[in-house]
Amino acid sequence: MPELPEVETTRRGIEPHVLGQRIESLLLRRPDLRWPIPDHLVRTLPGREIEAVRRRAKYLLIDTEPGSMLIHLGMSGSLRVLTPGFGAGKHDHYDLALGSGQVLRYNDPRRFGCLLWQAADETHELLAALGPEPLGDTFDGDYLYSLSRGRSAPVKAFLMDQSVVVGVGNIYVAEALFEAGIRPTRAAGKVSRAAYGAVAMAIRRILAYAITRGGTTLRDFLKPDGEPGYFEQELSVYGRAEEPCRVCGKPIKQVVQSNRSSFYCPSCQK
DNA sequence: CGTATTCCCTGCACGC
DNA sequence: TGCGTGCAGGGAATAC
């Protein structure tokens, strides 16, 4: 699930339950996800108070006085706040037990996610080269236009490059390029300033809207069962190969770019 | 430096 | 029913 809206939805979902809580313990059920989980965390975290729950790009940061838990959900990760009594499932890799008696539990079948540590006075290497937040003040069409000059890579790859702009994944890039009328296969350096203005607006609008839709799942956040695909029925092109374009009726095309599926309308996107 | 490819891992839908 | 294949929303590592 997790592109930026899903991560932000997770942040908002867990924040009321974990902010200000004392960490009682960290239970690791396996020593590694994508990378080894620093083993000092089981000693460092107990007794600390959670001071903030932040998001940077697709990372969640849970702040304590000596530093922050750095959490990425990868492609299949999720965090859930549970009241005691739920047995751990197969892919429940760690539990953070809180003073309230509740537990913050991480589940990730594919283990592409990570749990790392960022000391209070440092910026983790993984966060060092990230581009601007798409919903922040510095992100706009002129920024994309300037950065893209001379680039031959497809505009889709350019927009998914986390050093260009963060948080845009395979689904939302397809939707934003559709809304802006740009084919994902165009060279990034050949897209006009006006078109980048449109795509920047589309990215902001779609991500912000998806976050509000994610809000509908917040009410169910404490439930241990899976959340519904809240945004799925509103997608214009993603996953709709051969289905009629909602604007012009022509069949949506699916192509493979750098080993991942791209979707676009051959009539609406030039 | 930028670009393209490969790989990490498990689960699931599909065809035979 | 079982087995093989391809695919999945991320992104780092590697090879040019």
C-alpha cells in the first residue's frame, strides 16, 4: 500500500495512541527486515518517552530524547495499534509496548521495509539526499522544469526518483501524469514548463486528496483486520489496462518501464 | 554525474 | 489438487 498518502495516514492513525507514551519494551521477533535491526534498540528504547511522530518522504520517525526510530513500510509493511490480547501472526516482526498497555505492531510479509535508528543530532544517510516534499512550499512546476533539463530518462522515472521529489510511487505517478496529459514515456527533458506546472499541481492535488480518503480508514485503525482499498475505485488509469478512459473512452494502455507497469491513455496523454 | 538493470522477499492469481 | 509462472504499490546496489 504505502506511497506518501498511506504513510501519512499511518502517521495520523498511530499518533494519538503513541504520542507522549512511555516505551516499555521493544520485542523483536526476527533480527532483520531489509537490513539488520540495530540490536541496541531493545536497550535504548525502554523508559523513553515518545516526543513526536513525524513523516519524511515515505519514512516514519518516532522521536525520543536520544534519537528516532526510522521506519519504512516497503511495499507490504503496516503498523497497527493494538490492545493486548491479539496473538502475533506470521509476519508480525516487532512490537513496541507502550505505557498505556497498548502495543504498536509492525507487520511486513515481504520484508522490504526497515527499522533503523537516527541519533538525535544526525541525519540518517537514507534521508540525506531526498528531494522536497510534494506538499511543501518549495515544490512546483518551475522546480521540476529546471531540474529536468537535459535529462533523457522517462518523465515517469524522473518523478519517481526520490531525490527529485519524494513520496510519489507507481500508482500516483500514473494518476498525476494522466491528469496533466503527459505520457509516462516522454523524456523528462522534453516536457515543457507549462506541462510541469500541470503535473506539479496534479501531484499535490491527488496526494492531498488521497490523504483525506485515507482518513476514512482512520476510524478503523485499531481493528486488526485489513483496511479496504479506499482509493481504488477512483483511479483513472492505474490498473485499468484495456478499460475505457473515463474522459475519452479509448482503451487505457499498459506498458512496462524499468520493469514496472505504466498505464496511460493514448489519446489524452501526449 | 545520469541511466538502465537486477535483486531483496512472500503471497496471490492464473493457466495447465 | 498441485505446480509453475508472472506479477505486486519501494528502492538500494550495481554496471555501464
